[in-house]
Amino acid sequence: MGLRSMTSDSIEVLDLLQVLELKILPMSTIETFNILSITSAMHGLQGMSDKEPEVRKILTLLFKKFRYNNSISILSPVDISNLLIGFKSMVGCVEVDMFMTLIADRWKDHDGIDNNDNRNNLYVPDGNCNRFSSLDIALSLYGLQSMNINHCPNVLVIIRKLTNALLHCKCSLSSKHVGISLYGLKTLSVYHNITEITQLIDVLSKNIATQPKDLLSAQSLGMSMLGLAGCASNRTDVCSLIYALTPRISELDPQSCSNVLSSIYNMKSESREIRFFLSEISKHMDNFVKPMTTQELSAAYYGLQGMSSSHHEVIDVLAALNKKLAVTSSIHSFSSQEIGNILFGLQSMTTTGIVNTSKGKGGSKRKSSSKSGGKKSSSSSSSSSSSSRNTSDDGGVDSKGLNDASTAESSLSTILSILGTAADLIDRCPEIMKPRDIANALYGM
């Protein structure tokens, strides 16, 4: 367990693993490796990559000690979470896949969840070993954060068992454990066509929705959304999960704001759940204690690339970001890449079809060239059930189109503001803009 804060990037760590392997090899008695020894050893591997042969050799030896120890017939939830957390930095290989199979074989299906997070309860083979705590669920999922299903297909068996444990729970995941659990999905959530993944997200949504008053910290919210990065908003499971998270938003800070907005880059504001989410995010963007960094702002703007300027929730977020940008740009210069990312995030926004009154009474007006110009989008009250949410625009969160002159002027002013600031950033950029960054900037416009 002593290596748990170290990574396999260091040659010294790999040399140490190689020496430890030579010490494990001669051991012939399986009694020297009981369940506590194995879980502690695996817990210490959480920073190790299975791309390294030294790590895979250690895994093989631990697997053999585990497999041939018949006294370990049933794993407790604490054992399972400690074993799975050891795979945190592993993408999956033959050795990892074999380990997943063995864990599943010795995992008794658990019928509930217990909020007692006492980690001192060691393995006891009795009727009390079948209850997961909120922490056990969170750490188990957290350990799967790097897994590639193509390299480790048996992780799906583990996911089915975790889903079953969560499905029959009588309590909700705590606010802190929501963030840890969802962060564990960051490589798994994009698999939209795999039943085990969508079922897990559905069950997580229902669990999270049961405690709307247990508010999420800024860190938990940021971790939760990072776990969904790359997911599309045309998925009902993802939209239901975001809808369940929205009432629990209580605070933001610069880092969490950047994490949240950068995670929605593959989502679109046509989804009412996304608009509802953005409306809550914008309410908490004026309370930051310190300015956003150039990197945080760049990532936040970049995440808006699927958001349409025809929705006022998007404009509210954009306006709040513009205020942050004005403060930061007065202090710091932005790199070529950061400027390119900021403008790239504007690609779904337009000034076409918006009344231009910025030149005063004598100013010209631009007529709408879009098919939807002049139409009013319908709205109705939001459904209270997350499972019944969908991504159509036939109801839900009120999102009026930008049709009246005052709102249209506000939208145009917000978009033109960021364009003007971007021009100033380019002029002050301390480096020559790279071709790729110029291409991103132009694509965004």
C-alpha cells in the first residue's frame, strides 16, 4: 500500500516492482497472502499503468496468490472496493481481465447499501458481508475510471454487479460520493450502445434524484460532469442524470466551472435538460472569490461549441463568462491555443437573424435569414421525474427564443462583446498564432 501515491512513470518505481517480483516468486505457501495482504497490495497499485511489463508481472503473481487461496471464497464490499481501486490507472490488459473475472466469481450479489462507512470492518464470512456502503460503491466505480472495454471486456460483469448493488439500495449516495462515483465513468460513459453502461447510468440517476436537497459541493459537481465528458445530449440516460444533478447545484468556483462547461462539448442546447442545467450554472457564476485563469476560461468557452445562441440560457452563461474574461484579460495574456479554443467554442452561435440596434436609432437592422426566425418556441412545466425526461423541445424548461427586440439586442451585445475581446487578445498574444489555432478561431466564427 506504500506505493499508492506513486506512479509507474518513474524508473525507480519500476525497478522496485521488479525487485518485489523476485521476492514474491519463491513464496510457495498461499497462507502468506491472505485477503488483507492481497487487497492492500492492489490498493498500492492504483497509480500504476498496466502498459508497463513490471506492473503486469506483479498483477500475475497477485492473481495466482488470490486464485489458489480457497479460504477466500466470498469477498466483502470493502475487499471489492479495495481491489478495484487498484485498477484506477489501468486501461485493461489480459492480466487485468483475468483479475476482473476472479473478483466477479468470488463476489456474492449484494442486496443493499449501508450508510455506515466504517472502513475498519475486515472480511468476515457471515450474513453481514453483503452490504455495500455509499463509500464502497463510490470507490469501486472510481477504480474503473481508466478502463477500456475493448481491452478488458470482463469489466462489464463488474459493472452489472455494481448496478445490482446500487439498484437494491435503501439509501442514496452522499453528495461527496456522487462526484467520486460519476468520475469513475469518465472512460465508460461514452459507450452509449452497451446495455451495462446505460443501465448503470439509469440507476445512478434514480439514486441521485432521491436526495435533491443534499447539495453538491463545487468539487463534486466538477467531478460528476468530468465523468460525463464526451457524452451526447441525445442520450436519454445522460440527460436524466444531468437533470437529477441540476437541483443539487449549490456552488461553483473557477476550477469547477471550467470542468463543468468543458465537459459538455458534445452536448447541444436543444435538449431541455441541458438548458435547465445551464440556467442553474449561470446563477452561481457571479460568486467566485478569485478570477478564472486563462486555461480555465479557454476550456469553459471550448465546451460551449454545441450551444446555440437562440437559447437565453446559453446567452446567460456566455455573458457571465465574458465578465470573467474581461477581468482575467486585463491581468494576463492568452496563448495562441487558448484564443483558438475560445473562438472555437462559439461555432453554434450566430449574429444572423438578430436585430442589430447597437448603432443607435439610426442603425440598420438585419433581417432574419434563418428558417426559425420569428417563431416562438413552446414551453411547459418541467416533469419531476428524471426517468421520464427526454431531449425534445415540446415542453420542460422554459427557453424562449430570442424574438423580442430587447432580448435580441442583449444576445447580439453578448456575442459581439466576446468577439471584440478576442480581437484584443489576438493583438496582445505574446506568440505567433499557430495555423491550427487560427483554423479553430475561424471555424468558431
